[in-house]
Amino acid sequence: MKIGKCEVKVFKIKNRNGYAAICCNNLTEGKTVQQAYDRMVKAVRRTAKSR
């Protein structure tokens, strides 16, 4: 998956229920892959505004 030019890596968390996503120095978690990705989109948007 990608957000703009950045690659999003989504993976299963071993010691928790759910998935995590990493992109552009952001880490998000969600119960599903789609939820983790959606939260990452919001996080990237927030960090882009602050720059």
C-alpha cells in the first residue's frame, strides 16, 4: 500500500490483537488492516501540516 510516494508497511502484531502500520516515522495500530491503514492516512496528514 502507498500514501502518495511513501510505502506503508502493515504487519500483524505478535503479542497483541490487531495490526500495525509504519510510514514516514509514524506508527499506528488497528484491529484490522484497513483500520490501521486509515489511521496512518490521518497521521501522515497531521505530520504534513506541521512541517
